[in-house]
Amino acid sequence: MKKGDTFEGIVERIDFPNKGIITVEGERITVKNALPGQKIQGVLTKRRKGRCEGRLLTVLEHAPLEKPEEACPHSVNCGGCLYQGLPYEEQLKIKEGQVKGLLDGVVCPGTYEFQGIKASPIDRGYRNKMEFSFGDEVKDGPLALGMHKRGSFYDIVTTPHCQIVHPDFCRILTATRDYFEELGTAFYKKLQHKGYLRHLLVRRAVKTGEILVDLVTSTQREYLTGEGREISCEEEAELLEVWKDRLLSLPLEGTCAGILHTKNDTLADAVQDDGTRVLYGQDYFYEELLGLRFRISPFSFFQTNSLGAEVLYETARSYIGDTKDKVVFDLYSGTGTIAQILASVAKKVVGVEIVEEAVEAARINARLNGLENCEFLAGDVLKVIDSLEDKPDLIVVDPPRDGIHPKALGKIIDFNVDRMVYVSCKPTSLTRDLVVLQERGYQVEKVSLVDMFPCTSGIETVCLLKRKEII
């Protein structure tokens, strides 16, 4: 086969995160977003050093276990979910097999306890945060608001029937899109750097039902009405007031804690806060986890599956074990969730997080929960770790997707703690770091998976490491 040739075949398996594997004419081809058991048609896009990659053209036959009638109506085009239509039990089996295979590639099988995968308490409507994008589904098409089209950087699919969020999200999305379409408001075009509408951030607490909505726009007000004229700050405020009132009139099951307007003129396609104005209520809301209360701001990190987070943190806490009279380091601590869960039974917990807003939120949350033995420091773990005065008895790490910086990992290992718990949202990063940890004297004791992201390829892994005894 050569580049550009089409092929057909049945997908044998799917490797993490979304790499379907198919064999055609004796050659193995990787095709993204193809599910095991599907008969597909694809086109060969890359052939290099014996490795072939293809692009999925169409699914000719669904996998025997698929139930396409139960899939989200947006699943064909939306790039948000991978496993729509597969029974949840099958999703869990696939993820468990993927991570076990990765672990066994770096940890000798049989030398550690693999405890399998724990399901999310709910597999639909579980997300407490969505960052919707404005755009169009086809060039010069009507205004769209939703998720990126699968395989596209520019095209946006409007998702009013998304299955992984509460219906309140969809009501807010639809009302927002309809209002700005009526106004003729232009979305921000990434190549020309022109336009007004950029993102709609919606957060909803599962336990309290409180909702925070943030409209993210540029400061190019001339694109607000579609009339091509300069719009004053006062006119902008009046038009956003109408949008706010529309949201407040929606028949929501939850309660609006705040409606915000954030300005963002960065060239990057990312939500950045260049100034936020409160249109209604406040710029935070509350969520509850494991008996603790957390104040969450628009951009602070918090696990996107609140009920799944309780399973994750309970698992991590069970791995950590006894913390009485001990000092615990919570590195990459976010808003300090793990630190506060441990604080009630520890001598002291020190959290380190690079995002200053998250650190401030952690301090507020610790006061809110009456915890006085938590210390949160803002800065890069790689740099802050050198200035820490406390000596840890055990360490918890919950790094971002790329894992721990190699130099930071070396410094963490140098603390020489007996136990370390590694919480990972990307198993390939975890396995890379496990190689170094094992070389430096740690052994993997046990591993458990927690499915925080049903219908998607995401998975959380909790790993307990112990320092080897020197004989």
C-alpha cells in the first residue's frame, strides 16, 4: 500500500488514547477514533519506517457491542467523546486493558497488585465544567456554539443535546447562541484575529446545584451587533444585560450563582482573563466533596467529575494510609483538594501549585473548612521544592497531563520518603515517570484506575510506590 490508498478492515483493538489498530495486507495501520470490532474504510496518510497511519473515512459496520441508537446525536461530528454508543461496561474493559498493557511494559507483571478499574458513579451528565467555543460548522455558515469538530481546529459543532453534561448546560448554550445570532454578533476568527465572541464557560456543582456562567469575548465591540459600527461601552453593557436576563429567565434545575463577562485579547485559542466583570451575583460558586466545602472561581482547577472525584480521592486516601503526626507534601496541588482531605488526620500538609489563582482558592477553602495545618505555596514545583523548610514523611503528586518535569522528579525522589502516591490523568506520562522512579529505588506496590471521564478516552490512575529496602 502507498500513501493515498484506501483500505477496509475490522479494528482489532484500540490503544491509548484513541489509536485503533487494523491489519491490512499484512501491515498494521493506526487509525484514530476507530473502535474495536468496527468494520471501517480509511485512507493511508503516512507511511514511514514500517509504520502506517490512516484516517477514518467511514464506519461500514458497527461493532457487535455498539448501540448507535443510544449514542449522542452529535457523536458523528463532535470531537468531545470517543466511546459514545458503547455500553459503559465495555468502555471500562477497554480502558482497563489499555492501562494494564502500558504498566506491564515498564513494571514487571506479577510484582504489583493491579486492582482494576472503578466506575464513575454516573456515566451521563457527570461533567461540572464545559468550555464551549464560538465559531461556524462550515465556512461562512450560521453561528455555532459548542465543541470542536472531530479532527478540525476551526469548525465548531453546536451541541444542544450533549449527554455528558447536565441539561442546564444545554439550556444555557442554546439561549446564548440564539441571542447572539439574533444580534448578528461575529465570532472571533483565529486567523484574522477579528471578531467578538470567543468562549462560553459554564460550571455547575453537582452537590449544591450552583451555576457559574462566563462569556469570554474580545474587546472588538464593532463586531457585537453585525452593523459594522463602533459600539460604546455603555451599549455593550446594555446588550449583555439583555443576555444576562435571558439566562436568568431560563427554567434551570440549578441556581445561578454568577453571570460574568471576561475580556480576552490574547492571540492564542485559549481562555485567558484580561479582566472580568460580574453581571449578576458573584464570581465563584461552591461544591462539596467528602464532607468538605470548596469555593471555585471561573478559571481555577477542579476535577470535572465531582462524584468521580470522591471515588478518586477516597482511593488516593486509602493508598496514603496513616498520616497521624506526619508531614505530607501535596505537589501540583491545584485548589488543594487532596491536601484538605488529608489535613484533618495529618500533622501538616504543604501544597505547591504553579497557578496563583488556584493557590489563593486553596487558602480560602482551607479557612472555609476550618483547617489550620495546611500551607499552600505558589510556584513551579521544580523551583519551590528547593525552598521548602519542612521534611516530608510522604508525598502525593498529581501532575498535569505531561507528567513531572525530569529535574523536579529527581528532587522529589531525593526527599527519600518511604511512600509516594502518584495520581495521573495520563497513563503514558505515568509510565515514563515510573521508569525513573524504579531506577531510583522505588517499587510499584499497587495500582487502581478511576474512570472520571465516561464516553471519552480519559482515565485517572492512582499508583502507590514504596522505597525498596536496602539489604
